[in-house]
Amino acid sequence: MFFYLSYLLLLWSAVNAIPPPPVVQCNTTFCTLYNSYGVWNDRKPCDFLNVTYPKTEQDVRFAVAFANKHNLKLQVISRFSHTIPKLACPHSNSFLISTLNYNSAIEIDKPNLAVTVDAGVGLRQLIDKVEEAGLSLVAAPYWEGVTIAGLISTGAHGSSWWGKGGAVHDHVIGISLVVPATESQGFAKIIRVGPKDPLLNAAKVSLGKLGVISKVKLSLEPAFKRIITYNFTNDDHIEDMFIDHGKEYEFGDITWYPSRHTAVYRYDKRVPLDVNGDGVFDFIGFQDNSIVVSQSTRAAEKALEKSRNVNGKCLLANSFVGYKKLVGNGLKKGLIFTGYPVIGYQGKMQTSGSCLYSPAARIDSSCSWDPRINGLLFYESTAIFPASKFGDFIRDLKKLRDLNPDNFCGVDIYNGFLIRFIKASEAYLGQSEDSVVVDFNYYRANDPSTPRLNQDVWEEVEQMAFFKYKAKPHWAKNRNLAFIDVRSKYPNLGKFLEAKKKLDPENMFSSEWSDEILLGKGEVKADGCALEGQCICTEDRHCSPGNGYFCRQGLVFTEAKVCRYSTTPSSASYIY
């Protein structure tokens, strides 16, 4: 009930947010890169030599030339650095380019329905400019705190099987890259990749490993509005209904709360501009949270974890789902939700993130995961399934859920399972077939050696997704175990690596993470490594036997190897 009352308090509170902390912090010796959550998924720092902040494309070229001339590794980061894995973390002897200040140019070509932007332009900045010109960007992720180059590099997406699909990179029609060059060429050069250039399929989702993106050109459409209704109903037959839902609604998605036996179908279509309505989608998870409320919520959940109070988690889950239903999940007509349907302009209905942009006149609220406030600390897993396999995955999840539905309450506090639709892509590191994407967030302790409540359940869900059903991982999310054997899941990975060899023959843009994932170095096991998803347990020591967690097989997917709590452990230990 506390969670529910806290959000009701927020509904009537006028608070202003602290600006996000800088992701790069330097001293006289070295610099450290953080992500926006304040902690990488391996809990280790990311240190490097120095950072530069270019303002123009020529500044970017000079920075690449400097790194090339001095044999330095080079990585690029955006303003907020939202990746969970260490995709942008450079080698310790690396030089880093931040696009924080490279965000001024937005050139709209209205007759040709296109826009060209600097790499560091923020998504909200772009959307507002495009809408002012009477146009709309069709695809965008739900979170607007990303830059254009960052979101296409990692395969960020919304939800759609219609048209060009919900992945932003499939709306890219041109990219400019700054890549290493010979001494006679000034050690760096700018290349323009057009819509008919085979390199575009490599550059559209590049993970920052081909060069520095300097410009992105996106296709647009004439402005339109959308009409949205959320249907909170039971989850019967969700495994059979998802395909029809994706086909019927251009921007439809489904949120599934398994412990509540509840599915929320988003009925979401476009309507003409002359349809009355000026609604807004301001997703409640991305709104300002009072610092006191965020800290109190975190303290309450920590107490429930420590006492192994599953019933308490279920009360929170029930309150959270009830509150979302009450306020239309953040849909608003004016300042509040007053009922369905909600109609509004595309630029106000697709993506949100108001906690980033509120005026900082007072400093009593922030995004709930701001690392400075000791608020929420969570990880996110995202699995991308061929549409043909997704129904069977849901059937298996229901079998696991039905063994004890209360075990799933923890994920329902964090928005349950968000199910979205992605169309087949020509991008080498995109999806090779029409796909269904599932995101779920979950609690993590501040101490990496502390297991989670129902640790085994969520490890089984992950392993079921990535190993039984061969789901692909989202490049900017997930724990390291999700990337095991990822090379075999992308049939065009070889073409991507050929493009990398052509543009970056000396591997200037490689990192420890990319070497491990793309080149297949393999997992390294140590005591407790399974708790953080750095390995799959094969011995009890990979879990936390001192806290009563031992390596055991899965309950439904019996090939899974998970860390399960037991007060009476057997004397046997799994050793494979």
C-alpha cells in the first residue's frame, strides 16, 4: 500500500527535478565513466585516460586523428550513457569522445520528408523540431533521454510491425562516419554513407565499433495524431493473442503482470490531424519522483528482500498495478488522466522522460534511479524472440508462474513484462525476422554479493529465453550471460565484422566488452559470479552458499542452472 500512496502523493505534488549527474568525472590522473544507473553490471569501475567534447564535425575529425596518430583506443559516449553492459567502456589506455556538446544542427528537408542531425542531438530536441515543421518521426523508443547516434547504434526501438517498423535504425537513410585514415589523409576522414551504400546496413546498428557517427539522416512522415486506450484484463490466451494484437494496432504493445494474472493491451493507432485532442503520454516510471519517496520505496523493498517477505512484495505489486490503472499509465488530457481514449500528436504520445527536463528551481525530486539519492537500483533484461517462438516461451513462463504465482510479484513492481513488436531489418546487427521483444526490470542489492529474493526464478526466465528459445539480447541492456553464444544468433555478423575491418583495420574502436562479445572470448567464472549474471553457475560457489543459495537445475526448463535458496541444502553440488 505504501507504493500506491506514494504515487498518489506525487500526483498532487509540485516538484522540480535535479538535473542528471555527469557520466564522466575526471581528476588530475584519470577519468571515470559511469552509466546513468551509477553502476555497471559487473560492479567494476570504468577508468580511462582523457575525454574531449567536440562541438562540430571537424572537431570530431581532429579528435579521431589525434587518437590514431598516438595509437590510442577510442570510444564514444552520449550525454546520459544509458547502457547497462559496458558497451562504451574503453580500455584503460583509451581516449574518449563525448557528444554532449555536439548537438546544434537539425536540418529538416520538408519536401523530401527527411531530417539530418548532429550525433549528439537529444531525442526530445529532435522530435519537437520535427513536429514544429509539421512532420513526425514515426519510430522512437519509449524513453527520450537518449541521443540520436546512441539510440541507433544500440538498436533502440518502439513497437510496430507496420511500415518500416518500430526500430529507429530502420528509418535511417544516411549516416556520416569519422574513421581512421592514413597520415597523408590527416589520420582521419569523414565518409558519407547513403541509402544505396552496402555499408549502411553495418552502420545503422554499429555499437560504436565502426567509427564515430557524426551525422544521422532519418526519414519522416507528414504529422499525425494517435489514439490510445489501455485495456486491463486477464492474461488468458495471451500466448495466442499477441500476434493478432501486433498486426491490428500500429503502435500496440502488451504489458503482462504474471503474478496478478493481468495483461494490459495497448490499443494504439494513428488518426488524422483534424481529430480533436491534445493528450500526452507521460509514463509514470519516467516522471519526477520525490527523493523522499524514492528513498522510502527503496528502503521498504530492501527490508522485504532481507526478511524474504514475498507477501509484502505482492502487496506492492498489487498497489502498483492498481495505481497504473487509475492514472492510465501516464496518459493525460491536460494535467491529469480523465478517461479513454486519449488523443494527441505523435510527438507527445510516443516517448517520454519528464524527470530529465523539469526546471531545477528546487532540488526535491529526480529520476528514481539517480545514483546520488540512494533510490532504486535495478537491472534490465531484454530478450528478442522470433515471433514464431514467442508463444511457446509464454506457455513455459506460465508453467513456472503457476508453480507459485507469488514468486513473480517482484517483477510486477517493476512494470512486469513489456512486450513489443519489431519488424525484420536489413541491418546486420538488427533482427533478421519479425520479432517480439520482452523487457523486464528487477531489484538488485547495493552489495553485489547479496542474492535476490527468488533469484532462481529470474535466472531460469533468463536462461529459458536466451538458451532454450535462442532469443537475441538487446545490445544496450542485459547482464553478460545474455550475450553467451550471441555470435551464432546473427547470421550477418560476419558481414558486420568485414565492414569493421575495412573501416577500423587497427581495431581502434574495440573495447574489452566488444572483444569478449563479438570475438567470443568466453565467460570467466569466480565466486558469486552468477549473482550478477557474469556467469551461469556450475558450482555452489558461483552462487552464495554462505547466504543459503546453491546451484541447482531449473524447475520448468530443467537444463537451466540457477542459484536457489534452501534452508536444508543437500550435500551434493552441481559440477559440470
